[in-house]
Amino acid sequence: QVPLVESGGGLVQPGGSLSISCVVSGFTFSSYAMGWYRQTPGKERELVAAIKVAGRTTSYAGSVKGRFTISRDNAKNTVYLQMNSLKPEDTAVYYCNRDSNWWHLLSARPADFGSWGQGTQVTVSS
């Protein structure tokens, strides 16, 4: 079990912004690429953003590109997701996870990860 603690979720109106974070422990954070995922009832957990170790390379799902920004602070063992121009369809539980291989992170299925945190609920509604 690798502790992954997501926080910062909440209720926000459409068009609004929210920043969520994930604090990790139990491994060398600066050696792992990190990803943000989200899941809605009845759907598989999907990768929405990923960031390489040094933080200079990122990748986004098409549905969030241009609206979401992933960043990391290796000194704080924390990865962030800044979400702007939020839409009702962004409503989901958001999770973070890690992988030592960038390409595997981008292609892995949720079941490939040994453990997940509790996630943080983001609700976009008026």
C-alpha cells in the first residue's frame, strides 16, 4: 500500500475553478511520473492528466486540454491539478497515482495499479 491522499475537492459552479492536490509518501516521489484520474459511476477510471518527473513534460486528455493544468512540487511530495472553466461533465471523483515508466503511465489500466487513495469529489453544478 502506497499512501496517496487527495484533497481539495468540492462544489463549484459551471465556469468556475478548483485546485486539488495529492500528497504521497512511502516512495521516492521525485522518481515517479504522476497522473490524475477521474471516475464517475458506471464508468471506468480515466487518466485526465500526467506529468513527468521533472515537471516539464505533461499530457492531457482531450476533454480537459486547455482547461486543466497539472503540476508538481517534488520538495513537498505533492502533485496538483488546477481546473478552470469547469463543466458539469467534469463532475467525478478524482484520484492520483504513480508509475516509474512514463509510457506505461499513459497506457495503464486502473487495475494495473496496486493501490489507490480515497479520491476527492469534484461536483460542478449550479
